[in-house]
Amino acid sequence: MADAITTEIIRHGLLAAAEEIARNLCRTAYNTVVYEIHDYGIGLHDVNGDVVADAPGIAVFTRGNDAGIKHSMEFLGRDAMEPGDVFLINYPYWSSAHTLDPLVFAPIHVDDELIGFASCRVHITDLHQKDPGYVLDSTDRSQEGLVLPASKLYRRGVKNDDVFNIIRFNSRMPKNTIGDIQAQVSACVTGVRRTQELAGKYGVDVLTESMATINEHGETLARLALQKLPKGTWTAIDFVDDDGINKDELVKMQCTVTITDEEMVVDWTGSAENVEGPINLPLGQTEAVSSLIFKSLTTPDSPVVAGNFAPMRVVTVPGSVMHAVPPMPTFTLWTGLLAGEVILKALAQGMPELVSASSGGDVCSMMGLGTNPRTGEPWQEATNEAVGFGGTATHDGEDGIMHLSEPGCRNNPVEVLEAKSSMIIDNYGYRPDTGGAGKFRGGVGVRRSYRFTAPAIGICLVYKTKTAPWSIAGGEEGSPNQIVVNPGTVDEVVQGGSYNTLGAGEVLVNATGGGGGYGNAFDRDPRAVARDVRNGFVSVESARKNYGVVVTDDFSVDAAATKSLRAA
């Protein structure tokens, strides 16, 4: 029988093990996307595949790991999962991500009894998808690379060279790809060992009972929080720029949220169907991004456990952009990064004091690849860019911070990008006046300029450039994201998601959006506006035009002129 104190000790032991998995992964991974950006999802799970501890990375990965493990058990059967086995699954409709986000997991046994799983998902460099780096215009899953449906990388602790050779001969960058997968294996083995040590110390029965209690407690916390939320039904619509094929057609995401004392229902009925390009989401990722918003409302201060999501239900239409079915393409998963704020947009109608206005609304990733003239070796590097967050009922939005879909992630430092590629960062800083004006303004976005010193490809993953970040309670919209190629020249192109072939000397600018404002901008404290001008977030012209505040050369407020301007 597990008492409360022992259960709490075991809970922290599992959390410590998950953090050790993450540290092990970052020390051994080959790809800067993993060890610099923290593009990973790590979990320890009970015997049913339900997560009981995780290490923060990409928030929508961890619940997707649950789905991948459960589909694998359905596909293979539990008896196929033996001590020392390590599995890889990247079949999108089961693994809850695209083919380059493989889930590696290992069953945890004690005396041949299956008691749980350790999981690790990362973004790897290449599995022979039709285009190097990233696929933006596939129309069928078969164009998106090698698929392995719950295949054994290790059998009872012995490396399965057949599978590794298949991977090696189906990758343009086999050294990095195999290296990252082996880092995942090492991470999972760490999780297996640490969980077995807990079982050895406290006993299998106490450990498994504690896992169950952890999830039961997580559910209790979520249900108590749910009862305190406003009740009702609200609907919102927002858009992905395009599907990668039909560049002039917005793709609709529609979400209806219903909250009762018993559950929160996130219904994606009404979202676009029969979407041709690769922005369709596996169901597991739609459930994961919906879970992220639900947790932020109910249990934001406690670690993720599967029980947190028991009072939430997701409704989708198979064949829609929110529920891909074979052979729908799923490679460009940006719909899942934008969808969370559609839920918030619906909730803002019923609880505007509890949610923020829209952020810049995108992860704004830039991936470069080519041959490094200094080494003659191929290179591939990427970074995600920060956006401005939306204003709230009590404070301004944060300036230049990672998007809410990636709360555990970082961007790639300038020094790393320049050392490992043929890119030079010409400038990097905030974008003034991009945050929506309001009593509480939206945060501003950032601007990073890449100059290529040798021919290369610049892949831009930015899918909210055609619609502005929404505001709340009379605030102003934020400025949207944009990609600019060769700015200020006759060859200038302004665009969004794109696959660009660039020559030496050409420049690509990733300019991210600002958050929406909250409340009437003329209700903002003039001293706060002057402070924003002094700090470079708001220009003198914007202060006058959008806030009715006259800021002097010494960054003080001209009170008389401001009163007159606001009155007018």
C-alpha cells in the first residue's frame, strides 16, 4: 500500500528521471534543433501508456507520445514488448507527428513484468522525404519519407541492424540521423533504469499504485479547476495562410468550446476538409494542442500527467484538416501550432479576463541547408523565432518570447548558427510598433536577418502572415509575421511559408508578429507609453497616433498636449 508521503517521493523520483532523460538526450544528440532548441518530447508512462512524468520541451509532443505508445500496443500486442526492447514509430496517423518526428520508446519491465514505458521524440534531419530539410507541398503521405510502424531498434538489448541499415540507406544525412536516433535510445534506456531503481527501492506494487494515484490526483485537480471556470459555448474561426499547394486560399480552423461542470469539449467541426497540402494534423496532435490550452486554464502550476486531461473531450471530423486519415499528407504540421489560439479566441468571448489576446501567432521557423564552403560538408540548421504575446486584463504581453505551443523551447544562438553554416546574422532585435495598442499593449515581435555567404536553401515555416493577431475588449490587432527576401532591393519579395533557393550574398529576413492589445489604447497610462518609447517598443509617431500621447525628446509626457490630443 502506497501512503501519501511515499507516493510524493516516487512522483518526484519520476520527474527527476524525466529531467535526466532530457539531459542525457541533449548531451548525445547530433542536431542543434535538439540540444539547443529543445525540440523534444520526453515522458515516463504507466503500463497503459498514460504519462506520469515529463520534461518540458515541445508541449504538444508529450501527449502525442501517449497516443503513439497506445497505437503500438494495439498494433503489436503487449506480449511483443519484451525486456530490453526499444521501438521506433513514425507513422503519422499513429505517432501524432510527421515522419521526421519519430517516437522512440522502451517498455519498462521488472522480473519480466511490464510496468510502464519511457519515451523520447525529437526532430531528426532526414528520412528520404521528397525534399531536403522540410516538405511544404506534398499531396500524399508517400512523398513524406520512410515510415516505420512500431519497429524494433533493439530486441532484448541487442541492436537490430536490419532496421538501422534501412534508416541509414534512406537518409541524405545518415550520420546525424542515426546519431540522433541513438541519442533517443540512450535517453529511453536511462528512463527504464531509473524507473526500475524506484521499483527496486519501493516495490513494484507500490510504484504502480503510486503511478495510478498520481494520475487520479491530476484528474481531481483538473475537475476542481473546471468547476470554477465560466460555463457556456463559444465559437471562433481563424486561418492558416495556405496549404502549401493552393497558395491563394486561406485554410479555415473552426473551434467550438463548451464548458460544463463535468467537462470541456473542444469541437473542431467546421474546419476545412479535403485539404490538398501537408498541413493536415494527425488526431493525436489535435488532441495534444487542445490539451495544452486546457491545462493552461486548469492546472498550469503542476507537472503534466494524463489525469489532467480526463475532463476534456476533443471532437473532430475524419478527413478534415484537424483529423488526417491515410493517405492525407501531414508533413507541415503548422496547423497544430496555430490551433491553440483559435481555442483561446473562442474562450475570450466568455472569459476575456482569464485569457490573453493572440500572440504573433506562429513559431516562425527558418531552416537553412547547403554545403559549407569552409569544410566542404553538408549543413542543415534551423531556429524558431520569438513572437510578441497578447495583452491581458492585467498586464502587457511579453516582448519577443517563444510561442505558446513551445513553452519549453529556446531559439538557436547566433554563434551556433554562424559556426555551423554558411549564414551570417546581419542584425537581430525587436520590431517596434508590432504589438497591438491597448490599455495593455501586445508584446512586440523580433527581426532576424540572415545573409548567405554561399548558395543555399532557406526554408521558411511561417503560416500566419495574411491575417492579423486578434485583440480583446477594444484593443488593436498586432502586426502579422512576414518573410522578406532581399529587402530594399529590386528583387525584394515579401511572403510567408516558402522554399527559397538563394545565392551567395542574398539576404532573408524573418520578421515575427506582435501580440494583440487588450482594452482601449486611450485608457493606457501615458507614462507607460513614454516608457515604451524610451525602450524602443513604440515609436513617437505611434504613441501619438495610436495612444494619443505626446512624448517629448527627453521621453517625458507632454501632459497638456496629450490631454488635448486625447480629447480630440
